Amino acid sequence: MAYHIVADCITCGICINKCANQAVYLTADECYAIDPCRCTECIDLPKRRCHAICPVGAIQPDPAHRETAAQLWAKQRTRRSNVALDQP
Ligand code: SF4
Ligand code: SF4
């Protein structure tokens, strides 16, 4: 499942540049959020980078976006392909 940012967030901004998939973003009302279409749970890494770095534990699994490992791997492959295409 994707991760999401809960109400405990203190808007420190540390997490926004930690996601390799650019899933963390700042909303129009200056709250931090995670795009579930981009979040792969860091399935290719030993730990979830945003979750590991948040000082107040405000990044948690989102039960509204449950996915299997196969689905996450498929999303990861798509995300990394898109990142590669974005690069000069
Ligand atoms: S869990 Fe990983 S992929 Fe998902 S938002 Fe956090 S850093 Fe990005
Ligand atoms: S690191 Fe945690 S507290 Fe800081 S902006 Fe991200 S979710 Fe909010």
C-alpha cells in the first residue's frame, strides 16, 4: 500500500526531497502529501525513506491504497522508466 502523511505532520519539509519517485509534494494549502500513484513503498530499498526520516512519525501506511508486492514492483518499474525519460 502507498504511504500517506497524517495530521501529526509539523510541516518541517524534510521528506519532500527524500523520495526517489518524487511522490511527496506540497499542496496548495501548504500541507505535505504523498501521491499514491507514485509511492511504491520503496519496495526496491531496505527501508521506506520518507518514513525513516520523519521526526514525528507522520508518514504511515495508507489503508485506502493497498497493493500487492507484484503491483508495487510494476509501479516501481514504471516510475523509474519515467524518471529515466525525464533526464537529459
Ligand atoms: S514510501 Fe518511499 S516511495 Fe513512498 S513516498 Fe515514501 S519515499 Fe516515496
Ligand atoms: S518529514 Fe514528517 S513532519 Fe516533516 S513534512 Fe514530512 S511528514 Fe511532515
